[in-house]
Amino acid sequence: MRRDWVVGGCAWLLVAGFPLGAALAQSPAPESVATGAQLYDKWWKAVPGTKAPVGDHPVWASQTTNKAKGEATWRCKECHGWDYRGKDGAYGSGSHATGFPGVLAARGKSLDELKAILKGSADRRHDFSSVLNDAALTHLATFLKHGPVDLKPLIDLKTKKAVKAEADAGKKSFDACAACHGADGATLNFGKPAKPEYVGTVARANPWEFQHKVRFGHPGSDPPMPAAAELGLSLQDVLDLLAYSQTLRDK
């Protein structure tokens, strides 16, 4: 079925006079987007052999609201949010607030422009080339251009629920997740024994983080967490999975 769809789609592009090479060039490899998303999450876990950063990120001193220290300050998500909206999203207030902008505008820039920014062209304090090689920077730029979506109309900021989602459809997707996470989502504890965090915990407390990790995987997990983006699941599939996961135990 999927092969027929792909062949049919390519044929339509040719009939419409759209260069097939251009169409393929505009579609990044899902593996690259997923790798970049894991770099956005925690880059030193996403690149084997990379050492964790020491001290605060150089840009961190320009804000005073977020009291995080050390490694946490180097995570892209800590400045720009799991919803990619920065100060205009879920991290606009609370303990994670920094006042830094989101990254949705990156979708309008070229990969070369984004790599230049990651190398400090706009702010030399934002130069990641000393800790990430060119391949990693390319993956991160690819994610910034093709991965983020505006989640504001999709996940309600107050209720933390998907605006349109089918939990029953999400349960069918979760059946594959249960092999690692268990039928109740509590086989793996992401937190501590005294304060556990399960699939249901994350889905309820931070649906934006949930969608990011489901779509793109968790950096450094063993075995590697499959990325929905690489499996061909749509964003709606992920939102359905979110709706179902919010019914699972969280304590």
C-alpha cells in the first residue's frame, strides 16, 4: 500500500511538471531530522563519545529567571522549549522561563544559514562548533528547518490535552510501545524510586516533551527508542498516542 502511494505520488509530480529531483531534495532524511532532534534534546547523549559540557552555557548569564546550572543550560530545549516557542510558549513562565525566543522562525532559513548561526554568526556565544562536528551541526540544522511544528493550535496550554485526538487510535499505536514500557506504561521509570516518572507522567505533565520524544526518540537510550518520524507515523498519530498515554498510570 505505502509503495503504491509513493510511486503514485512521484508519478503525479512528474505529470504536473515538477522536477522529481527537486521534490526529493526538499524532503530531508527522517534519520537526519530525528538525530538533530535528539541533539536539540541533549546533544552529548546523542553523539557517542561526546563528553558532557562543564559549567554554564555562555549565553546563560544573559537571563536571570531560570535557575538551572551546568549541563541543563546547554540543552537547546531549555532555552527554546519542547514546543519550540520559547518565551511565547509553555516555557514562557515558571521555573524554565528564560525569555529567549523560540525556533519556529528557523523553518524559513536555509541549512547554511542555520549552520552559520550554530557556529556563532549571530552571537559568538552561541558557537557550538567547538563541541559538535560538522555532521552533527548539519543534523541539528536539518531538524531546526524541518522538524519543529507550531503546537499552539494542537495542544491546549491550560489543559495540556491534544485539541483533536482519538485515544482509541492511540492505544493501537501504544501496543508496539508496550514491549518496552509495559501495558500500563510503567515498566520503565524515568525518575527516581521515591518520585517515579512513567509514560503517563510525562504525557500528563509535559505533552510537548512527550510529542518530541515520541516523534524523534530519546538520546542515548539503550536499546535505542524508535522515532515515529522514521517509522512513518504522522503528527496526528503522535497526538492520538498522547491522548491514550494520558490515561495511563502516572504514580
